[in-house]
Amino acid sequence: MSLNLIGKKLGQTQIFCDDGSRLHVTVIEVQDHYVTQVKTVETDGYNALQLATVTANKGVTMPLKGHYKSASVPAQKFVKESRVAGDVLSKHQTGSVVSLDWFEGVDKVDVSGVSKGKGFAGCVKRHGFRTQDATHGNSLAHRAPGSIGQCQDPGKVFKGKKMAGQMGSVKRTTLGLTLVSVDKEHRVLLVKGAVPGSNGSYVQIRKSLRHSQSKGGSNES
């Protein structure tokens, strides 16, 4: 269980390490998150923190406006609930702020986002199929998938068969990315490698659940 913070993917760049090697990183902007509700086992059946971020100037519904007002929080664009352990819950209260300090001492993170949409794609682009012969009598089947099954037995196409279809535009999570730097002044995270989504899209970042933290940070929350 870990807090999921929402950030905006700004793009990719490169930095140079102390040994002179070049490192490709993704820049993610993370604004302050406001605690809009604290859920406990006694009142809701489970422990969770509801966080809101990215100031909204319009498009906020009346119920949400009332919810933000009761929490003494300005109207926000995104609301996300994360289940947390009891010790983490006790450190926060309604109206408090979760900042980039949350990632202090963390060296591995998981990033989730919606991958770039590629539209309707064939088997060659979507699944990496090899193309058929370019000559020797092949007239119209250069990028065709070939056989998709047997004849009378079993007489059907099995589910999950790799075929042409919609490519991309699905939620993907990249696990165990190295957190290179936490820039509090500019409110950005530098993450090694690529993360799902296009530039300007919003992603979710959390402390890695599968990788141990070696910078002194706890991975129990």
C-alpha cells in the first residue's frame, strides 16, 4: 500500500553523471496534493487517504465544490484515493499537504499512465510479425497475418489470438524505475528511462512496491 501522487509528464531530457556518463531521464511535474478526506477502519472499513491536486479554474461540479469547501481546500482537478497503513494515516489530517518530501530517501518508483494511442494497426506494427515474401508470386499478402487457426477441428479462433486491432491508448505501469533526482524548487521528479504516455499527459507515481529502497526510505507505506 502506498500513496499514489499525480504528476504531469513534461518530456524527456538527459543529464550527466559525476563519472561523465550520460543518463536519459523523464521529467515529471508534481504539484502539492491536498488531503480532502481521511478514511479509517472504524468509519469506512479500511484506511485510506483521499488526495486532490492541480488547481481547477472551471469544470468543478457542485458536489465536489462542497467537498473541497468542507475540507478547506481550493478546488482541484484530480481526486485520487490511496489505501495506506495506519502509521501513515496518523501523520495526515484533512486539509494537510503532501509535497515532494514524500519521495525523500526513495530510489525506486512505479509510474502508471495511458500509453500513446496508435489507432488501428496491423500485425506487423502491433505485434512485431515478420512480413511475408516481397516477391516470388506474393501480390497482396506482404503484411498479412497468415493462418489464424485450424479447420473443422477445433473450428474456431482461440481467444487472445494476435491479430490486427486498436493499438495503444491503454493503462500501463512501469515498475522499479530509478528516481534520479527530486527538485523541490521546480517541483519536478527526474526518473530514469521512459514512462507511459505522451508529453503533457498525467501519470501516477508511487514508491515501488517490488523493489527495496536503499536510500534510507521506507517502503512500508
